[in-house]
Amino acid sequence: MKKLFSVILAFLMVAGCMSTASFADDDASATVYVSVSDKGKLVAAQKSVKVTDTDGDGTLTVNDALYAVHESAYPGGAKEGYGYYTHKDYGLSISKLWGDTSGNFGYYLNNSSCWSLSDTVENGDYLNAFVYSDSKSYSDKYCFFSSFTVTADVNSAIELTLSSAGYDEYWNPVTLPVAGAEITVDGTATGVKTDENGKATIQISGAGSHVISAVSSSEILVPPVCTVQINGGIFDHIISAITAFLSAIVSFILSVFA
Ligand SMILES: [Ca+2]
């Protein structure tokens, strides 16, 4: 019995180390999910990037995260696609985003407007940066879904609310529904539009990971992003792998005990 106990204890210690190793993130880096759109075209959808202090200011910032997403997803890396400089009035500023040098850029962290590129980022943050489509009056509307991520079963109802960041008559920030926007899945229009409260319900038939966004014919939207994981297929494989793993452990313990 003592032997069985030590085997179980050893297993728990190994399992504990494994989970610590997979979730550990040293202070010098953070995992941030970065979306980028280039004049209305989504070019990176919640890309998971490891952010490090690439600009050497001693903190992990929006600037480091944007550098990281270009390094990871832009052809030629950050050297080709991203640039920043220090503006005499506004401080650290973007000079190039996704290869665009128009200077018409915006970026939101966790769906809140950033103060500057020097805003700090943390593990698990969502950053959305974009090149304006409307370079004259900057009418591009930043909008976002009620969830960054959703998990659902095949063909089950997925309800989302699309909102935009706006201001009331006293210039207090408020959240407003975005009505009449058509939901897209992996870039394909679904025919489903948001109602007057910004709500829409869709179903997805394919198992696996998908990107939900929205487009509008009446206004320019900065592409919102929600990633959805549809259970089935891959998920079933994972469950069977875990089951096989657990039964192997049970057989091992039983063999030791015997
Ligand atoms: Ca930095």
C-alpha cells in the first residue's frame, strides 16, 4: 500500500510540474491576443503573441505587442511592417502599421481606447489596432462583441451583442448598440444582421476554431473579432486522448499494486 501511495504521489508531482510549466510565464514576457485590420480588412485575428520588451523601455507596452504581432505575422516581420517614433507632443507614435505609412492609425486595449503606445500590456490582454479606411474624416467606428471568445457545440445558438464605443452629450464614454451589421464567419457573410439592440444569433456547423466578425453597408466598422471554438471533431479526439492517458495510468498503478 505504501508503494501505491508513493506511485500516486510521484504521478501528482509530475502532473503538477507539467501544469506549472505550461502556464508559467516569466515577468519578462506576456501573452497578448492581437488583432489588426488594414482599412477594414482583418489581417490578424486575435493572434497569440509573446510580448517582450523589444523597445527596451523596461516595461511591456502596446508598442512591444504591435512589434510582436508584425514579427510573427507580417511578411518580412516587424522590420518591414511596423515602425514607431517619438513625436514631440504626443510621445511614442506609430509611423508604420501593417506596411501602411498613412499615419491614420487607431488602437484599443481590451476594447478601451489607449492613451498612448506606452500603455502597459498584461498577460491575457486583447489588443486591436487598425489603419483607418476613412482618411479624411476618420469615421471608422470601433466596435466589439460581448465576448472575446466563445465555446459552443456544433449548430448550437451563439448569441452575440455588437457594441461601439461612443460618448454621451456630456462627453462621458458610453457603449452603444451597433444595429444592422451583418455577421461574418471566417470572412464569409452569414446573412444574419444585428437587431436594434446589437444582438445577433448564429450557428456554426463546422467543428474547430472560427473567426466571427461583422460588416455594415451603412457605416464603416473597424472589424470586431470573436474567436469561437466549436466542439466536435478535434475536441472528441482530445477527450479520447485524455481517456486513453488516464486508463494507461490506472493500468500502470494496478500493475504496480499487483
Ligand atoms: Ca517596452
